Amino acid sequence: PWTTRTNRSQSKKKELGNKAFASKNYEEAIALYTEAIKCEPNNHVYFSNRAASYGSISKWDSSASDAKKCIELDPTFVKGYYRLATAQIELNDLDGAHSTIKQGLNVDPSNNQLSKQLRIVNGKKKEIAKAIAKKAKSAGNNAAPRSVGNVDSSVSQELMDLQEQYISTNREYNTVTAHITKAQREQRTNELTKSELEKLPQESSSKMYRSIGKMFLLSGREAIMDHLGTAMKDEAKKEVDLKQKLDYLERRIKSQRQNIQELSAVSSRA
């Protein structure tokens, strides 16, 4: 079918564009990504790749334009924010870059590339403020301290935001840890109950009850064993999911701690 051939053609152009980019043939990569965009104008990845290609030959206005289109097509694609912020930094649009980075961090708060860019932008703002203050001081201009104060205030606010995120992440980490402990406790209880039931004769006349909330329901041995088996599988899966989330939170805490330390260092050098 025509649609299948078109999709294959788009995929081929993207693949060739990637190879050209890897070989540093950026003009060729741009041409190939442009052909892919003509076939599929709503594909955010093509715009992201072309933005990177434009940036590699210092065509930052074109790079920024493609990155903006990428974000417009998919606001959850974090690399789009990184591409745009990179172009804005090169264009010396530090306020624009700061805003873009903040939007990207709202999508992925622990993104290391965006966090690094944020430190670069804040560092550049500091340097500019210091240069303005020095020039104003030599000229006897008293307006400069307000500019420095504004930048200092921006960095201080950024530091406060990071600290609040760090506290929030630690709180979430503790909550997840508590849930893991609870899941493990439930698992041990179910295993112990199952073990005790298995000791009873198959044809035991003992009455058995299964707890449902605050109530107890008279149930047969087989029904209780089935229920325990299901509950054990559910708790095991819950524990795995919670541990994965815990690993993510640990990485996020580490990243946030590093960001706080580096931003504090930038602030102290002012």
C-alpha cells in the first residue's frame, strides 16, 4: 500500500539523516530531515534532529525555530527543551533559556542535561551582573546594584525551589519505603498463613474464615488457598513496582543534591 511505502521512505530518510549527522555531514542531514518533515510534518523527532543539525553549523535561529516546533508537537519530549535552551544560550537569550529550562524540568525534574544548562545560565547571568556592577562602579553609576540584586534574587529563588523539591522528593522516598515495608509484612503474613493451612489435612472439618476488611467470612480451604495465592502474587508485584520507584527517587535525590551544591557554589562566588 502507498501508506506503507511512504512510512518506509520517511524511516529511510531519518536513518540516512542520522548517519549523515553522525558523520558530521550536517548540511546533508538537514536536507534529509527536511525531506522526512515534508512527508510527515507532525513528527516532533524530525524537528528535534534537524534542530541539532542546524546547531552543529551554528545556525542558531533555525535551530531554535525547529526546537520550538518540536515542543509544540510534543510538549512531553524533554529533548526539545534542551535543543531550544541550547540555541537560546548561544543567541545570548538567557532569560528565554531560563524559562525554557524551567518548563523542561517541570516535565522531567531530574533531567541532568537541563540541570546542567540551568547552572550555565545562572553562571552567565552572574558574570554579566558582575561586569555591569564593575562598569557602573567605575562610572559612578548607582543603578547597578539593583541589577546585581535581581540576579542574586533569581539564583536565591532557584536555590529555594531546588531545596523544596529535594525535601518533597525525600518525603516521597520515605512514603515509598513505608509502603515497601508494609507489602513485605503482608507477604510474610500470607506465607505464614498458607504454611499453616498446608499442615491441615485435606479433609479437615475445621471451620476456616477469611478476613474481609473488619469482617470474617466462612470459606472453604481451597477458596482460602486460592485467595492467598492471588494476594501473594499481588503483593510481590507491588513490592517490585515500589522498589523500582524507590530506585528512581534515589537517583532523583542524588541529582537534586548535586544541583543544590553546585548552585550554592555559584551563589557563593558572586
